Amino acid sequence: MISFLEGRVDTVGLNYLVLNTNGIGYQINIPAYNNLSLKAGDKTKIYTYLYLREDRIMFYGFLTKEEENFFELLISTPGVGPKVGLNILSKMTPGDFSKAILQEDLDSITEISGIGNKLAKKIVLELKEKISKTTFLEAGVGKTFKSENISDAVDALKVLGYTYKKAKSAVEKTQEKFKGELTVEELVRESLKIIR
């Protein structure tokens, strides 16, 4: 098993990159957001998951070990293949997706390409208990922001009629702008300024 590859980025596509490792170009499928942070010529380390099928061998790659572990957890769920697993990590961090599962937020889960209502319910059923025992929830949350405040602010914006995607984006921008602790009310107020 190859657990990671290190080398220079040769090509970056929409959902893949070609990594030049000692003169060999490995095509690695990656979450879509990675192509924003990686460009040709960058030296990088990619944590890999090797997917074997009768007709093909594919690499899936991640910038952190935690994402790779989460991807493995996702594809262990019946009905969730590597493509859907990659779609999930292209739209949400492991922490955000874990919260959506624990809160049984089917609206957010079904916004992801390839996941209908039936599969969303199955994912929640299969993963809720496993996720409650892991540390994925803490990932990607700023140290000075309480994860409950962030989640509550996103929920409040959804109640006001904004989509999960728009609400989450506004709250994340507010997090970046204000490094200190904000209450849920302050997070919502500042996020509304960004949305408007």
C-alpha cells in the first residue's frame, strides 16, 4: 500500500493532478478545492488511497492524513463510492460533514452531487455512531471560535432563508475577518453584512 507520494505538481485539472515523483507522473484524483491551493511547479506531499477494481487502478489524494482517513470512512458506507466520497470532500470539510451527520441535516447532505434523500438517510444511519466517537468534528474549526457557535450561526442564517452553502460561506468569511471569539448573534449579524 502506498500511503503518500511526494513530488512536484506537473498538471492540475478540475478533480485531479499529475504529481511528478522521481520522473514518474502519477494521476491522482483530488477534492475540487485542492486545485485552488495547488499549481504546477509546487512541491507537495499527497496522502493517497489506492482504489483497485477489476478494470482499473486509481489514486485518490488529500493534503492531510485526516482527510484521507475521513475518505476511507465515507467509502466504507454502503452506497458511497470514491466518486461520491470525493464530492463530499469537495463541498465540505470532515468537520462540517460530521456536524451535518450528527445533526441529521439532510438538506446540507443532499446538496452534494450524487447524494439523494435515500442515500443521505443511509449515510446518517451508518456513520452517526462512528463519527460521534471520532475527532473529525474538531477539524477545521478556528481555535478561538466555538464549533457550536459556528453551527448555530449557520442554522440561524438557514432559518432566515439562505442556503446552507451561502450561510456557511458567509460565516467562514466572518471567522477569517474576526480572529477573536464572537457570540452566535454577532456571527449572524456580521455574516448578514457579507451576504448582503
